[in-house]
Amino acid sequence: MSERWARAMLAAYRWAGASVYPVIGGYVAWRASKGKEEHSRRRERYGRAGQPRPAGPLIWMHAASVGETIAVVPLIEQLLGSGINIVLTTGTVTSAQVAHERLGTRIIHQYVPLDLKPAVSRFLDHWSPDLAIMAESEIWPMTILELGARRVPQVLVNGRLSDRSFASWSKRSYLAEALFENLAHVIAQSETDAERFRHLGARPVTVSGNLKGDTVEPPVNAAELARLKSEIGRRRTWAAISTHDGEEAAALDVHRLLRPRHPDLLTIIVPRHPERADDIAAACAAAGLSVARRSAGDRIAPGTDIFLGDTIGEMGLYLRLTEIAFVGRSLTAKGGQNPLEPAMLDTAVLSGRNVQNFRDAYQKLAASGAARFVRDKEILAGAVNYLLTNDAERHKMMEAGRRTVDGMRGALTRTLHTLEPYVNPLIVQARLDASAGGKR
């Protein structure tokens, strides 16, 4: 299929009423309308660079949100050690903050440009990347075509295709083929994902495993952890993390159901989007529950019912305050969130059944006994109660989680090996530039 025809089909699809592309694993939805942007940097959305391009080879790395950003940090660390410049784009303010915390000024961060030709062209004209690496489920039609027209190699790492996205692309196989033929390589999370990419025309496709298994434990401020543990004392705790709308209400109901049996129970709620914290706090108050907010520095008093983790980048803190964690976007929402972070921090994992986006990880955790699925809030309450009162079973799940995550490591090594044909020439060029005084 010609590039002209592919562009025409994309334009027809977009303007025929589909305001969102069938993006793999989700959607291209700009968050400016929801107030999730840095106003001072909004020009970056239109491809207008916020910094000058450094001399020498440069890789454009893209990770949409927090989870993808954390997953690619070890990969970026390895690439930075080769002397190559990296521009990392993300789509959200929270992921930008995570990038700053984990990578600092060693990379250049920009917000990803809108998938419109003027914005993408402006971005590529300025940064002129030698290689583009996209993480997980980022298929941006215009961006892929523009990179293809400039003959910039494009590699999808940690690639995955959800059931919904695969079905959507399969209905438009002509469109998928026109896009995927521009990818130099797809490095998929699992054999299922790999087969789906091949079905849609991607070549070559290899399997690495999940990069999230190679991430380090979420960091923590030791002094804050000690302070909060002192405030909690010997109280029983459980956490509902990465929650979406409806799941916080379920967590409050679980707390009320369990309080007669566990009068000292502290429930920790960590919403996926901290900007929803005011509504969650109001719901706590309406339910007659006392809430302490992390963002306000509230003390966890003996009478505090709910500790609301409404900050960014502190999941390592919240998970170290409990041994039981329900992972959200799985009960009232669909797709699931990453269960590997709680598992690697010795936490028994509970989840709803809607975990399609993390199917492989959950299958491994469930098979080892590290994770259990619940159908509704009543069963969730029963599972939390069982683990609170059965120390042996709880510790068995915790140990299984750590062991399972350790067994899943290796994706980073396999990904780096697959990237060698694309990265090694850039390493050579970087060394030549260094010996020539930094001139490109």
C-alpha cells in the first residue's frame, strides 16, 4: 500500500467521526481539556521544542504514562551509558514528574506532540532523531508515517495488544498493515502479543517478556516511612492502589464491612489520578469516615480510618505500609494496573477479573499463588479479612510474589540484545564525535 493511500485512509477514518484513533492498548485522548497539562509547556504539544538539540546521535524514546515510564527507565539507563542523547516524551504531568525523579537532567524531557502532521513534522525537524523507540501500546498513525518518510528506524518495545485493540485493528487490517510495515522491529511482551502483531502485518517480531519485571523496587524516603509506621503502630492495614472511579467507594464499603471484626483497621487508598482526591475525601466524610491526606501532611491518628495517598511517585512508600494490596482498574474499570510492584515489595495481591492489559503477569502470579481474583466488593472484603486473620497464608502469598517477579526478570537483557543492530552504529558515531571534539 502506498504512503499516499495510507494517509488518505487515515484522514478518512479520522474525519468520518472517529475522534480517537484505534490506538493499541488504549486511546489517543489529549488531556488538556481535563486540566492535566503544564500550562507553561503546552507549546511542546504542537512540536515546539523547549530545549535545543544536543550534538551527536539522539534517540527519541516515548512512554505514554507513569507505568510505561517506570518500565523503560532501566532501558534508558543502559542506553545513557553508551553516550547517546535521549529525548524522552510522555503524555502526562505525572509521568513527566516520574521521569524527572528517576532520570533527572541526564535526559531531555518533552511532552509528546499531537499526532497531527504540523506538530509531528515540527518536532522531527528540530530533534532529528536517529532512532525512535516507543513503549508498550503507542501506535500513532501520523507519527509512524512521518518517521517512515524520513527513514528513521522505529522499534516498539515491551509491545502489547489488548483484546479490544486487537479486535479493532483486525477490522481495519489494511490500515494496520500500512502502519506496521513502517516498524523496523516489534519486541513483544508475550507470545500472545507477538502473534497478534504478526497477524496484523508487523515484521520482524520477537518476544522479550515484560520490562516491568526488570524494574527496581519503587524508591522510598526512609525517614517518612519510619514516621508513618510509628503513627500506624500495630494497627492492621490493607491498601487499594491505582484505583479508578468506583473502586474507592468499594474500598470504603470494605472498610465498613471489616471494622466490626478489626476495630483498629486502617485502609490506605491510592488513586490512579491524584487530582480526584478532593472527591474521594468528600466521599469519606459523607460516609462518616475520618481521613488523613498525604498531600496535606495529615497525621495518622488512632481514630483515622482512611489514609489517602494523593501524591505522585510515592507508591514505594504506600506499599511498604501494608502486606495486602488490591490493584485497581480491575473491578469497576477494565484493563488492570501493574501488579508487579506490590508483588516485588512482599505484598499479597488482590484484583478484580478485568486485567486484560496485564494478562501475562497476572497469570504467572495467580499460578504461583501470589495473586487472587475477586468478583465484587463483598468477596474483596472476605479476601482481605481472610488475609488479615491468616498470617501463614498471607506470608505464603507474599513470598510467592517476590519469587514470581524474580523469575520474570530478563526482559531488559533480551530487549537490549534485539536493539543492538539499531543502537550499535549510534554508539560508534557517539565515540567518533567525542574523539572529534563533539562535532556531529
